[in-house]
Amino acid sequence: MRDVGEYLRAYWAYVSTHLGWSKALLLALVWLAVMFAPLTAKMFVELPNAVAIPWMIGWAFLSYIFAPYGMWKAQRKK
């Protein structure tokens, strides 16, 4: 659990110095919008679950692969 706290402090410092909070918030909102795009599309068009579910699983899988926590932890061990 200490690793998560240390990561959050490092993330806070990085965002504050490099990105800015408005850009970080915008990126988080875009990520959420893309993650749930199939649910939004289902409100307007008939979209089978065979499309929506793999999209969301695939997006979550890609997010996990490129997760900043994993990269940070691997970099910290070096």
C-alpha cells in the first residue's frame, strides 16, 4: 500500500510540473468517453453486445498494458 501512496505523490508532482491539472483531467475524461463509447452508441443505434463487450474489454486491456503505475514501478526498481 505504501507503493501506491508513493506513486500518487510522484504522479501529483509530475502532473503539477509537466502537464497541468486541466490537461490531466481532459485526458482522463477522454479515456472514460472512449471506454464507454459503445454504451453511448447503444442509446442511438442498435449495437449488439458482441461488439460492445469486446470493445470495453479490449480498451481496459490496453489501459492495463500501458498503465502508468506498472511503468513507474518497473522504472523505480532500476
